Amino acid sequence: MGQKVHPYGFRLGFNKTWISNWYARKDYSSQLVEDISLRKYIFKTLSHAGISR
């Protein structure tokens, strides 16, 4: 049986970009935690709203 490759990981460098693009000079880790918590909140509360990634 062949090995399966995730399509996002396979195409990331060719025709897709990262899901989020942001830059931080300071406090990168705290901003990353904030980004993840906001994504979880939005996905949990507004998943029926049709918001794309």
C-alpha cells in the first residue's frame, strides 16, 4: 500500500501560501498563542457563518 501525502503540505510551496501571514518583532510567542486562541474561538462560535480559513 502506498504512502499518503497530505495535499496542503504537498502543494504548499507550489501553488498555495500559508493560511496566515503575520510578522512580529517582539513577543512572537504571546502573539502566536493569541492567534491560535482567536482561531479556536472563531471556529467554535462562528463555524456556521461560512468564514473561510
